[in-house]
Amino acid sequence: MKKTRIITAAIGLCVAASIMSGCSDGGSTGESAAVQRLEGGQTQITVETSANTADTEGEYGFTYNGYKIIPGTASQEAIAILGDDYESFEAFSCAGQGTDVTYMYPGVNLGAYRELDGVERVNVIQVTDAIIDCGGIRVGDSISSVKAILGNPDSEDAYSLCYKASKTQIQIVTDGVDKVSQIVYRTLD
């Protein structure tokens, strides 16, 4: 039991670290996938496709079951959309006074920041599963297919492409060669 807690804490720290790293610029669009736990611990994912455009406010976000989770959304709203079948990890924030919270779902992680007054907002949405479609982009796709959909990035290096819209961004994290390894939505604040 103690070994399991240590391993879970280590995994939580790794997820939190990967969620908090990112681009200095970027912008994005989202997509949807319904994740459901079945008896016996198996996971079933149902994919719903949507357009790869910003919403009416010009912000990008992750679409799940027809609901868009935009970075900056209250954590309660995002959890109500994704469901309560998650694992979470909390740590004192290294970015400010408050607590960083990571909600881990199969294939999707939410990074949130809880301020001292108790307000908690999602500041990062990380998609890591190839079955989840994010506006026509999936983990495992080539960089050229991403550029065909999103166009030229606002910033780019060997390990990421970043696009921005309003106060949000999408970071397409790559393997350093030619494949998408994760898709990350975040606030620009």
C-alpha cells in the first residue's frame, strides 16, 4: 500500500511537471472524446469530431461531449463536464501563492491553480491519447498534417508548435522528429 502511494505520488509529480511546462506563445482548438470506466477497470473512449475553429470569443479549448472547456474555466465546471472518475494530485504552487491541482483522466489531464481565496481554475488541458481527436489533430500525427490543419505556428522549435488565440494557446508537443506526442491547451496569462 505504501509503495503504491509513492508510485502514485511520483506519477502525479511527473504529470504536474509536464502540464506546467510549455510554450511562451500559442493558440488552439479543441475536440471531444467521452471517457467511460467499465467494470473490471477497462476504459472505453468514444470520439466526437468537431470543427477546428475558435469559438465566438476567439478562444480555443478542448471539446468533450459537446461542451468546450476553455483554459481559465472554473475547475468545478470542467469536472462536471468530464465526470468525477479521476485521480488527483495537489502540491504547493511553484508559480505563486496557492496550490496546483492535477486531475488525471484516461488520456486527458487537467492542471488547475487554486488561489488562497479558494478559487480554482483550469490553466492547462493535456491530451495524451491517440484515440482522442482534437480538431482533426491526434497524438501520433505528423507535423506536416498539423500545419495543414492549423497553418504556420506563432512559434516553433524541434519539440513543439505553438498557436495562440485571445488569452489561450495550443501547444503541439512533438517527439523531436516528426510526430505529435501530446496536445496541450493553456491560458496565456
